[in-house]
Amino acid sequence: MVEDTGLPLSLEPVVLASASRTRLDMLRNAGLDVEAVASGLDERAIIDAVAAGPDGLPPADVAAILAEAKAQAVSQARAGALVIGADQTLELDGNLFTKPASMEEARHTLLQLSGKTHHLHSAVSLVRDGETLWAHTATASLAMRACSPAFIGHYSAAAGEAILESVGCYQLEGLGAQLFRQIDGDFFTVLGLPLLPLLAKLRDLKILET
């Protein structure tokens, strides 16, 4: 439930094409009247189609394609609605990482990220009635401290299966903060949605008061 701050909120409800609780909370906390509708897309199939092989697209472009595909899919079923699609990819040394399928895979990912700097590409797309009105991708760079295998094991056990919902196997707003020594980029981008540019565009579109 959005707290009544006395400030203007949405002038029009919007739809978030995602099952991400983090993104939904970000939008609602920012004052948007938003409904979440999962796109139902096979994200793995899309990633395999556009990112595989030597001619595969870079991770930032993959995030943009996924965000727009989600918004387009939900827009087909929600005539007239403004649909927000969002997605995030992780890049390390030019390689694309996807969400882990198991806790063991998550620990392996964290070991690979340990002591290195990786990049999170967060993309957002606005679609109404099948027309893409706007798209934006933002990148944050995160330097993970060198963590011992024992610490990563303890962290994974403490954080639990929630880390499987994150491509980087961490929630920066929680225990994941202990993994890092430096972060360059917008906090909302790290969480998976470039919120400030999105809010600016929603004001341009008269969805929010200016």
C-alpha cells in the first residue's frame, strides 16, 4: 500500500510487465498506481536466440530486448494501458550471466564475481497498444571484494533462496551489501530499474504531475 504523503500520485494507472516484487515496490513507493502482470515469456529462449554464438548481442542489448518483449507481450492483452517492461543482465569480462537455477549455481556465480568488477545493465521500455513509446538502458559497475569460499558459503546460507531471484545472487539492500567494496552507478539501476529516467518520462507523458 502506498503511503499517503500528500504529494500528487499517478494521473493514470500503469501496468508492470513483471513478477518482480522489487520493481513493483519501487514503483508503488514512488507513488505510481501500478498493477503487476507477468509476461509469461520464456526468457531463457529469448536469451539463447539473441545472445548465443559469436554474433550474439552484447548483454546491454539483451536487457533492452527482454524489457521490450515483456512490455509488448502484456500490451497485447491490456488494450489502452501503458505497460512498463523491465529487465536486467549482468556482464563480467564481456560474458552474459543469467539467474542461477540452484543454490550451488549461485555459489559458483559468486565465486566468479569475487574480487572483480561486473556491470549490471537495467533496461526499461514503455509500450501502449503495441507501440513502443520510449526505451532506456542504464549501467552500474560493481566492484566485489575478494570473498573467501567460506564467506560465500555462509552468505548464501544466510541470504537463502532469495538470491536465486537476482542475476548477481545478491540483494544490495540487504546482506548483499557486505559483498562489495565500491559501486559506481544509480542505486535503482542496481535494483533492476532505472527509476529516475522512467519517472521523468512518465511526467512527460502526463502520467505523473509535473
